[in-house]
Amino acid sequence: MTRLSLTSRLLGALVVLVAASCGMSSGPMQLSTAGSGGAGARTGGASDLGLARAKLDAGIVPSPEDLPTEGLYAEHDLPIDGPACTEVFCVRAAGAVAASTFPLDAGLDADGGLPSPGTASWVQLGLSSNVDLSTFHRRPLNAALVVDTSCSMAGEKIDSVKTAAAKLVDQLGPDDLLTVVRFDSTSHVVIGPQAVTDKDAFKKKIAELVPGSSTCIVCGLTDGYDAVKQHLDSSRDGRVFLLTDEQPNVGTTSPTAFMTLLTDNSKAGIGLSLFGVGLDFGQEAATKITSARGANYAFLETPEKIAHVFDTDFDLLVTPVAYDLDLKLTPSEGLHLDALYGVPGATLEAVESKVATVFLSRTRSAIVARLTAAAPGAALAHASLSYVDVGGQSHTAALDAVAPQSAPPAFEGHGVQKAVALTRFIVGAQHACARYQAGDLEVARLVSAQVAATLADDAHALGDPDLAGDVAFAQQLADLIAR
């Protein structure tokens, strides 16, 4: 077991979690040997805010659960200044002291306005990798494609799912095994398991799928897992792909039962990728389910999104780089940890949290902590981390984060400044949506307007065109709530 402890007060603390090369040597993953051209990494769970964006476009105010923080982080590149990542999985840290989030338990002040958010300390843990995406190839898959063909899938949903399923087949080849399973009130294996030597044969079966009756998701998942288990060995990675609107109404329907099914099969080495469709998709249950080891999900709201997920990012979403990332964040003396963001399924105030899986990504995602404000140059927090690489080897590491030397607002680089802006945006949007759902329309209106204005100011200060879509999202939400 390796332990590293490094502190830098100029660029923020840096820790490299050493993923031993033997952990990756059994597969065809190609590693970068030079510089900053490596990949990013992100936590499992949500990979986007697709459902919330689709709801806004349909004139629906999202639920707070439709705004997972890790989903927003995954949509952005949040690099931290410092030496290039030299291992399969790296974590860096950067600090900031800047405006806090809107106080969620506060109402209006005596003048009928919003109280000041005050100042907070921030710590960003940035996730990255040295994998060279220009030469990267995923490992062969032993996969099951489980397609929801219940009556709720009629219309655009089934068309989107069939398009996505066909694109998924296009990403596979003769080294991959695939089974296609359809389910409504019962489940049926349509084709496989067999090598993907005849893609047209799989696509023909997919094209013939039609909506049926009720929804027994556990029926389809069980058949999918059973198909993968028939040929489960070290030569291929096991994974089930579930395409659904996630509206179970027969068979086992509780998230707890789904978690048991996922957990039991993840221990056998079979991951889950969930692809959601439809405005009635159950985001809260999806977040819980895909916080399991080896699990992730994306929402397929548009044809362009389907193309991006399967044509561009497919190899990455099936490639874990670390498991069981345990994080214990200890605030420095006199400080208090107020919230931790970006850990799927975790409570916001958790001092100790676990990320079940870290996946390869094109963007460098983050975990963000918010603490009480500290003086310039003060120590902010000590982080103890451990994880297991894909070869099963355990690693531990530690790092210390410090505040920038200058007076607030102060940020150790563009990446942490952007991460803070995104966190303030998403937390404020969650709060505005919660107040709207509770019927507290005036506070919802004021908060959403403040969120939109603040993010626009932050985007201007950052000069980052990548935030344009989020600025539009925040304004769209504010306009919808103000109607």
C-alpha cells in the first residue's frame, strides 16, 4: 500500500494517487507518456443535467433532484494548476475564499429581499488521468442491452431508445459479446449472447421492438445480468446497459431492491449504465441506483445528445479507473465543513464520503467542499483518501489545502473559480426549485433571479464561453418561475 503526502502553498496541494501499472496491464488501455494531453475523470452517478434542461424546454420547473451536482460538474472541464498528471488516476486540490451559497434555511429579510450569502472557504478536489485519448481503446465488453418496451414508452420514447440502441451496437465489434433483452410486464431475450459479428442482425431485432404492457424493470435487469454471467471472465468487462423511462409499476419497484440487485452483481464484476428518456424519468431514484459501484447514467433528451453519448463518449463511460474512493475531509482548527458537493448519493454535510466508481472522461470533474471563511494563506482542510485500482490494488494518500494569499475573493486558478461559480449556481437553482415546488413563489422568484444574475456576472469575470449554456439555463429557469 502506497502513501503520499504533498503540500504546495503556491499552486494548491497536489496529490497523485498512484494507480500501479499492473492494474491496467491486462487490457488494451494506452497511457499517455507526455504532459498535459491526458484525459479527465469523473465520479459515477449523473453525467449531465439533461432531464432538467428537457423540462425547462417543455415549460416545466424541475425538481431539486433533477439538478445533481455531479451531473453539472461532469459537463465542464475544471482543471487545477500544477504538474501534469502522470498516473492513470490523479487528484489535485485548490483553495478559494469567495462568496458563499445562498443560505438555504433563510427567508426574506426585513426589507423583503434576500439576505447576503456571506463569504466561505472552498476546496476543490480535481479528478484527472494521464490516459491518452488519441490512442485509448476500451477493453472488450460482455454486455447486455436491456430495453424498456412497456406501454409508457410509446411514441417518441421508444423511437429515441431504438435509435440509441442501434448506435450502441455500432460501437461494438467481433471482440464484444452482446445480448439484447426487452421487457414490459415480463422479460424476453431477443438475441444473444453472441459476438457482434453481424451488427445488422442486432439492429433488425431492435427495430422490431414495440411497446407492450406494464413495467417490470427488475425482470429485464435480471435477465440481462444472467446473460452476462454466462460468459463472465477476465477477457471482457461485464456491463448491463438499461434504456428506460424508469417508471416501474409491477414486480420489484423499490430503490432498495434495485440497489441490492446492482450491488450483488457489481460484486461479480458487472457494471450498469442507465440511459434515461422522457420527462417523467425518475431522477431521484436514478441518482440513488447509479451511486452503486460500477454504475453511471446519462439522460438522452435530444438526437444530438444520443449521438454525442454513443458516437463520442461510449468508450469512456464503460471504463472505470478507480473504485471505492474514500474521502475524509478534516477542516483546519476553527473552521467547519458546511457542505460537500459532487459525491453521488452522499449527504451534503458528510465529513466522510465514498465515491463508488471513478470513470474515465474527456473533462476533469471535481468534488467541492464549502467551509467557513478563512484568512488569506490559512490552512483550510486536510484530506485523507484511499481507493482501489481496476486491478484490485489498494492505495492511500493525503493532502492539505490552503487559502490563497490575497484578500477575497481569491482563487487558486481558473478551475477552482469556475467550480465555485458552478456550485453557487446549482445550489441556488436547487433551492429555487424547492421553494417553487413548496408553493413559496416569491422566494423562488427572488432566488432564481439572483442565481441568474450572479452566474452571468461570474461567467463575465471568468471570460469562459463554456458557461454560456448554464447562463441561459439559469435565465430560462428564472423566467419560467417568474411567470
